[in-house]
Amino acid sequence: MNILAIPALDHFPYTELKNYDYDLQEIRLDYSNEPEKIIERIRNFLPLDPITIVTLRDISEGGINSFPFRNKIRLYQDVIRRFNCMVDCEIRLFQKHRPDLPPQNLILSRHITPAEDNIEKTVLETIEQANRLQIRYLKIVLPLERYKALTKLRDWSDLSDNPLIIAGSGFLGKLSRILWKLSGSAGVYTGLQEFQTADEQLTPQEYTLFGCQYLDEKTIIGGLIGGQQVYDSIGMSYYNQRLRLIDSKIAYLPFPVKDPEDFLSWLKQLNRKTRFFGFSVTMPFKQALPRMLEIRDRPVNLISVLTDEEEQLPIGKEEFFFNTDREAFRKAFSILKVRESDRILLYGSGGSARAFLDEFDHLPGLVICGRNRENTLKCRDNRKVEYLAPDKLKEDKFELIVNTTPVGMTGEDFFAVTGAALPEKMIDLPYREKPTETAITCQDNDIPYIDGKKFWLLQARSQEEVFSRNIRKLL
């Protein structure tokens, strides 16, 4: 159930709502200083009917404007009488005042903050209180910081005698909303871009992109493991569009991670019922996950495989791990016609630099350099690769420079920052929608180059082959 949240604002684009599909609409009257008046104006654009939720949260409840509880109940009673719509009331205030509201029109809600001592205890107490009543829905908003908490959502939903709507906040709040069906929630709130009523609220476009209406135990799931930036990855659109050509019940999702062990524990538990086709792994976990799983290589894919009895993750089985950084570097070398005899500068010391060394540390002309000497030498490890101090870059000349650092992401030019002379060819991994200054310098000087976006596409095509192969095994 997709519940579109609509803030009662004079400048809200009410006429555009006909372009969106949703099951229920929530009118947030607390966004207006004059809720009684604006509800009459909204009626010119929207029908107020049984699929409408009217919500008026006082500022003490986390709302936008102040509105006395007694006046709110009077307004609620009026809209129920006139339109037979639903109303949302904080369960603690309801328990205290016991207002005369029909239970079939009533949503009781509990907004739990991170400051509360025992969140799980509060959830269970709230469900127990609501179970004494027969209401339309129970809504619980709660902070979700760890994957361990996600494993409990389905159990909590099963304990509720009333349909339970779970709205997550915090680090995993957005992911929990994407996975609302798997969590046992009765629905999820969405909001138009720039008019969302909660920080973690999905937009209608995101709801469609991730296939939230179809995400259940039958969906074959994959995704991107990384930091909070995974939500903005261009892979979300790329993979979801292409993999759904194979089957509509496939989803490529963002998985933000703080603690890899916490994530993998959740993944193993979810894997008992849910099928996975594979994961891309990005920074900062390109090295952490393989090391934790005792994998010698540095992979970017963790693939689910089909056994005789059930689908399970091949945790600890090296043959099911793939490194598409290495594959993309090989393709980039081919496109740029790099020769084994070329003098090559590798700039950086992170996961991509290590993947490059894994593939090309045998080249006689390879040199490594980085801003942090200790990290660069650690990256080089015991390989027979020449180290070049940053202050010596100006004195050297290279046929190829490979920049695996973020230098260039914030508008700077790699060559201006490092002092390196222009090479004959360039691989520059930072990517943006518009060309980086480094890419522009290459264009202006007729230097063949692979930028971050092209490199990502080389990786994506390799990953897509792996993903598609595994999906067909699972279908």
C-alpha cells in the first residue's frame, strides 16, 4: 500500500497528483497555520473520501505548527462525519484523553525518537496497547541504525492484531521503507520531491525504480553494498531497467552499511527465504568484506548460488567472488591500446589501486605514487613495483596515468593538484554527470582517456553478465 503524504501548503502542486499512482493519500494539515480553511481549498483539487488520511500533529508531537488537542479532535470528528476519511492520532494522547473517534476511521501512531531508552520495549508496549483496540491501522515510526533491528520488524508485525505500518528513520530508515513488504508493514509513505514530510521518505520515482510494490519473498534481490552514497549510485537506474527485461520480479537495491558483520548476519538470515542474485561492493568495503570472509582476492561481487536443496549465499567460497575492477582495467587497457612496455603511473592506495596491482604488477614500467606515503607503500605491499614520492612527479613522464583517488571530484584538475606532466593516455576514476576538470584537460590536449563514468560502464557490463547468468539459474 503506497500512502502519498501531501503537506497542506498553498504552493503544493495539487494538480500534478493525477500523474501519480497511490493507494491512500495523507493530508498533513499541520503544515498550515489555518488547517480548517486550507482543507476547504484542498477540496477543490482532491476528493476527501475513505482513502484519505487527515493528520494534524501539534508541534509538541513533532508537527509543524501548534494546534490544541481539543481543537484537533473537533476537526477530526468533523472530517469523519463529512467525508468518512481516516484520521491519525498519537496513541499516548489517545490513551490519555480517550476522544470519541470511530475505531474504523482511526490510525493510532507512535513516534519513537533515538533518545528513548529501550526502543524494542517501547515497540512491544505500543503493539500491546493497540491490541486492546480494534482500529484501522497502527503506525510506528522508529529509528533503525543496525541491520539487526531490521530482522525484528517482521516479528513485530506478526504480534500486532491491527495492520501495522512501520516507518523507519535514521541510517537504515530509507532501506526499511524500500523493503516494507518484506518487513511485514501494511504500507509505506511516499512524498513528492521537495515536498517530503520525513527525511527518509521515498519519492514516487524511487518507489517505482526499486519496484517496491513487488518486493516480497518471491523477488530475486541484488544490490550495492557501501556507505550512504549507495542511494545516489547510477547503478540503481542502470541495473533495475536492464535486469527487469529478464523478469519483473528482480530488484537491484542500495544497502548502506556501517558494520559489515551486522549486514552479513542480516543477509544470512534473510537468505533463508529470499533469493539473491549478487551484490556489487563499493568503498569503503571493497577490502573489508573480502578480508572478513577470508577471501584472498579483492572482489566486488558476492553471488548467490543454487544448491540442490535451497538457495544460499556462498559465504567463504572464493570461486563465487568476482572482481570487476580488474575486468574494467583490462578493457580500458585494450581500448587505449596500452603497451606492456609503457611507463605507467598508478596514483592512489585504495581498493581500486589494489585491484590494478593485482592485475598489472608484473609490468616493468609500472610506478606507484600517492598523497600518503605510508598508505601507498602498504598498498604496494611486497610487490616489485617502483615507489615514486609525490614531489618527484614533476620530474617524470608517463605514457599512461591511472588516477584511482577522489582528486577531481570537487572541481580540481588532477594535473594542477599533483604537478604531473600530461601523459599520452589517461584513466581517471572520479566520475560526475559533467566531465571533470581532468577530463576537460585531456580533451583540450587530444589525450585519449577513460573517465570514471566510462570506467563504471565497463564494470557494469561485466557485472551485468554475472548477474544475468545467476538470475537465470534462480528463475
